[in-house]
Amino acid sequence: MNWNRRQVLWAGSGIGAAALLAACGGANDAASSSSGGKPRKGGTLRIGALGRSSALTRDPHGNQGNESDYLIIALVYDTLTAPGLKDNTVGRLASAWKPSKDLKTWRFTIAKGATFHDGTPVTADDVVWSLRRLRNTPAGAARLPGIKADNITAEGKDTVVLVSDYANAELPMLTRLSTFILKKNTPDKGIAKAPGTGPFKLDWYRGGNARLLRNDHWHGGKVHLDAIEVTMFESPQAMANAMMSGQIDVASNAGPIAARTADSRKDIQVIRRPNDMAMPLVMRASSGPFADPKVREAMKLVVDREAMVKQVLSGYGTVANDILGTGDPGYAKGIPQRHRDLAKAKQLLKEADFDFSKTYELVTTEDIAGLADSATLFSTQAREAGIKIKIVKQESGTFYQKTWLKGDFYTNYWGTNDSVVFFASKTMTTGAGQNEADWSDKDFDAAYRKVIATADPKARAAALRDLQQIEYDRSGYLLWGMADGIDLAAPKVHGLPKLPGYGRVQLENVWLAQ
């Protein structure tokens, strides 16, 4: 998975003054579900995660193409903030944050007692160096939009100052994705063995598999497990088979097919995480066959959303409305649900002089369960409108090198969809580093700037609706539905997170019954 593409938003429909000034909760409050009993210390959790040997990475600031690598990185290194169970943004390595009145300057306070695994205290200089390193990566502009590297500075030993080019009430939310902290001046060659600050420390790593040991000095609180063993699987089926045979205790993100099979077994827990993953179809808006907004709207009217959820996701999901960020408290309020309308789609295509004689390629991968199936089913549905589509499957590495951000028409996937603003900043504003559809709309850009510069809840809600209406009407995203996140677990496993995206890799509260 391209995990550099995931995240969230503040709790509530807006950001009140109290929230803006708040300390943000302990890291141990972040993402744990109810445990069903008193936690027990000890034991080794064996967890499976998807990945491919061709996409291994050890760099916390790189593009984590494998879910297995991201899981390992997220347990060894802390981000500044994280998704929360009650609040959408809670502290991780940062214990508090506070903005200036103009919402441009933010001060983050490092949690007391935070140390690296070698015992060295975490300082503001370490955080500044790490964030500047992140900012200077190829995708860094998208990860910390509006913040230049020189505008990340230290103020004393425990305060980090981030200055945005524009007012941004959402900035703490943006620090949850990939802001992993390393020791200052860690050489690139030493990244793989660099000590982290997280709840677990690396014992060994071999070809995507790893063993992690409990960090007894973690600043975030007590960690229950002695160790976690991560095993990489190259297919959901192989991982599910290992789960069924008892080789692993948890199959992470196993998919709907595995869930359907496991539902009939009393010896396996099926844990569903709503709004976990979007699998949109992406249409290039700047050029090619989908440059006309009428064509893009027609494609959104062609899809049978209910059928997609039922067949592709086996019912483990919900219908979506072409707006990314489905779990946002302000999601699509006042915007009607789009339904299939072949007659209107054909009329729009006729008005746009769409060439029905051509066959259009829809590129997809098999990175996650159901992704390729969604492309195939859509091509069948499009045929009813006279649109001929050829499915082209690519290996993950090839897809991200040749198709992602470049192709005319392709599938993709995103997790942690509880922030409309997150996706706007990452994928839709003009010049955004991950603008998948190469979409540029002045009205959308203006609406986005208005939302992030507005702290008043009512004013922000109105601005957020305007932003979503433009996205609904004109963007290059066809978001037909949302997949539930599905983890399979043995009965002895307790305290697994129920949050999507980054939230579900926070395993510090997991414990094993005897």
C-alpha cells in the first residue's frame, strides 16, 4: 500500500477555540477498542500484514508501499499526533499544541519523558530535523502543505514551531501522517537501524518480516505485549489461510472474502472498521477523454453503487457520494446522493461529443482485495451506456511509477476517510503533490482556503459544504463506496483498535488472554 496517502480531521463539525488551545490526550487514549476484560501483561502477538518483496522499505519518511512495513514503522516510531477514539486528533509524541491568533503559527510541545529507544531524550532539535527531512522528500510538500522547511524551528528544548504560509486551523491533523521522529543527523545509511520513540523497538527485520520488543520506557503509557511478530503475506488469501490454520493471531486488513468465510467460525473474531478504505476511480481532468466535466459527471451517473458494494465488497461497506472523507462529521450535508441514471449519462456524453467508437483503458492493481474487481464490474456497468472499457492490471511498482498521478483513468485506494479537508489539501487543490486527477479549479481552491482559515463552527460548516459541492460537481473522483476495514483475530486477542487507517496500527493496548 502507498501509505503516504492516509489521514483525518478534528472532532466535531468545526474547531472551537477550546479545541484549538487544547492539550490533546494521552497516546494510550488514541485508538484502542474495548478489551472485554482486565488487560494482562505478556505474550507475543503474531500478526500478518500485506506486502510485496519488490516494495520493501525501511525509511519512515519514504513511500511505504507495503502495509507490513508501515505497521513496523508505526510501532517503532511516533508521529506528533494520531487519530483518536473520541477526538479525531490526539497527542502522540506531542502532548499539546497551540496556534497564533492568525492560525499561521503553531507551537507543539513534546511529551514529557519522551526518549529514544537508546535512552536519549527527544529534543525539539530532533523533531525539527525529522520534519525538515520529511519536508524535503519527493512527497513532502503534500505531507506538510504550506510549510517550508525553513519555517520549522525549535523554541527551547521541548517546543517545535511550524509556520504556515497561510492560515490553517487544520494543521495539527496534518501532522498525523508520516511525521515519524528520528534522532537529529541520522545518516541515510543508518535509517534502517535508527532508534525510534514508539511503544515497540526493533529486534530484527528480515525481508518484510520483523520481531518487535516492548518499550518499557514509552512515554505514552504501559504496553501490554512482550513482543509482536510481523509476517508479510503477498496475498490476502495466503494471509487468511495462515489465520485459519492458526499460524498467526491476527490477519490485518484481510478483506471481505475472508470475513465472509470467517463469519461462520466461532474460533475467529471478525472486527469491522467502518469507513476504512475508499477505492475511487480517478479520471484525469486536465487532458484526455475525461477533461470535459460533462464526461466526468456522466461516468459518475453510470455506476451502480449499490451493486458495487454488494458484489465487490460482499456487503462489507457503504455507498459513497463522490466526495472523499466519508467519516467527516460535516460530510455531504445538504448534498443529494447521486444515483445511477443511464439516460442522463448518455445525454451528457452526447453533449460532450464523447467518442463511443474508442475503447478506454482502466488501469488497476491487485494491491488490496476488491480493487481489480471494482474495475471489472464498473466496465460491465459502463457497457450499458455504450462505453467500452478495457481493464489493464499492473504490478504495484509499475503502477506507482507509470500510472499514478499520470494516467487518464485508474483505480486507487485511500484509508482513514474522516476528513474532507485532508483529501482536499493532499489531492485536489491546484499544485497539490498528490493531485491524482491533475484537477485545478479556482473556486475549489478558494473554498479550501476559506475552510482552513475559519475556526467558527457555523461559518466553517457552511464553507465546508461549498467545498464539497464543487468536488461533487466537478472533481475527477468517482467514489462509489467505502469498504469496511476487516481484521480477523484469534479469541485470545483483546484490545485491537477499531479505527481505520493509521489508527488501526496502534497496537500498544492489545493484550492476550491465557
